[in-house]
Amino acid sequence: MTTQKPTGIPPETDWSTAPGLLDGAKELILTPEHCNLAYWLRGVAQGTLAGRVDTGHSAQAATPEHMREPGPLRDALIHELGLRSVSEERATRILGHYVTNAPNIPQMEFFATQLVDETRHAMVFRRHLVELGIPEKELLTYVADLADDYRKRVLDPLEEFALPIVSDPEDFIGAVAIFTIVVEGVLAPAAELSERKWDLLDPAAGEIAHGAAIDEIRHLTVGSTIIREALIENPGYRPRLDRILEQGRQLWNEVPDKEIVMPREHLFQEGMRAHTDLLKEYEVWPGRLLLDSLPDERYAMAEQWTDEMADVRMAYMGLGTPQPER
Ligand code: FE
Ligand code: FE
């Protein structure tokens, strides 16, 4: 656990000292009491976001001209950010229930900040599309069209599963488990991969992804603490939680997430070939050059990161091994 400075920007929200998403999510312990509104205003609004309010990236991290030229690389990023912005918008709307149903002030404050975080992610992902040359006045219809299939076949089923639980004031822990374990726990490693893929090719997109990753560490760790403490207080909730997680796992097996994501991974593959000079020494993970990596291999690595992260976090929450029947 990292020690916190009593004043100033906490290291985990400081742009230059924040850990990577995978390490941070595995190693940091944060609580809703600690991550209250004042923490967020200081650490995020005045820390992570300093100089990055409008676009999610600094003025120095520009979008290179090659990202505005039509072609597979630009198409890959547009597809990725378009779909992610729609997911973040959906997350924001759902998080309204968490603010309403939070059982105490620290959790209410925390979820109010998470709601703003997700609203902001949707905004900066969308705005980067304008930086890539999508005309601003067409942006919303453009994104809606782009994400139509994803919305109907992935987001709608997820929401249909989540909504009865997250809107039930009697099942707040179930709601937190859905966000922390079923949704963000599964999607976070894909965000990590995104940061690593775009870092050099589009420094603006790299910064946008880095900022979202800093937020994600907080969402994952605070959510986990809430679940851990709820289970210590009420071990009898465990069977209900196991059922929710099992249903969540089943749902991810059914939705065509991979089918929708892989075409853009192939576009990326084709597009990065034009930038061998820029990428020639860049490793996507230790020992593997991005240029040598393959679409399926990157997808599989994100899945492996998901499992590794889940193992650590589930153990922290007390969900590591099934509890014996009582
Ligand atoms: Fe987000
Ligand atoms: Fe999040």
C-alpha cells in the first residue's frame, strides 16, 4: 500500500507518479472514506486533470497528422473511441442509481465522483474523434451509427442484466459487484492495452487513455473495498453474490464482444505497418515488440491480464475460493 501525503496531490492521481492500471489495481488499497469529494477535487480535478480539462490530454500531446489521414489506423481508433464513448455514456446513466442508493455519505460522495469520471471519459473519447477530423456537428449521429451494433448486442444485454439489481436499494452490494467485478473488472485490461497501443502512434490518444486508467484504478480499488467490507459484515450475502457473478460470467460468454472488437484490431495491425520507424523499438509488453504482435495475441493478452487482475482482487474481497456450505 502506498503512503498518502496528507496534503497535495496523492501519488496515485498524480499524472507522473500514478502506477499503471494493472499494477495499481492489484497493489493499491483505497477506501470510499479516503476517496471522498475533497480527495477527488484535489487529486483529480486539480491533479490528474491539470491542463487536461477540455480534451483529456495536454497541449503538448498533439494528434499527429498521420492520424487524420483516412486509412486503417484512423479507422481503428475511431471505432475504438466511438464504442468506448457510448459505453461510458451508458455507465454514467446507470451510475445515477448508485448515487441514489448509496447507504452512507462516503459512498454517495465516491459514486458522485465516479459518475463525473465516466461522464468525462465519454466526453474526451468523443472529442478526440473531432481531433481526428470527424465534423463536430455530425459527431453524435456519427457515433450513434458506429456503435449501433455494439449497443444492441453488447450494451443492451448487459444493461438488461444489471438494471434490476443496480436499481434495487436493498441490493447495493450486488450493484457494486456488477460495476466493479462484472463490468470494469472485465474491461479494464482492454483499456490498458489501448494505452500501450496508441502511446506513440497518437500521443493525444495515449494521454486520454492514461488519464482514464488513473481513474479506473480508483474505481476498481474502492469498489473492491466496499464489497470486502460488506462481506465481512454480512457473510450470509455470499451465495447471492456468487449467483450475480456467475450470471455475469455467463453473459460475457454470450455477448459477441470479441466479434465486434477483432475487426478493429486487424485494422490496427494493417495501419501500424506504415509506422515501422516510429515503432521499431516499442514493446507492447516486456519482451514483445508491438510491431511483431498479432491481433489475436493482443486480445488473448488482455484476457490474461483480466484473469490475473481478477485473481488478486477477488482474493482481497474474500471471494478467492468458494466458501464451504454452512
Ligand atoms: Fe470509464
Ligand atoms: Fe470506471
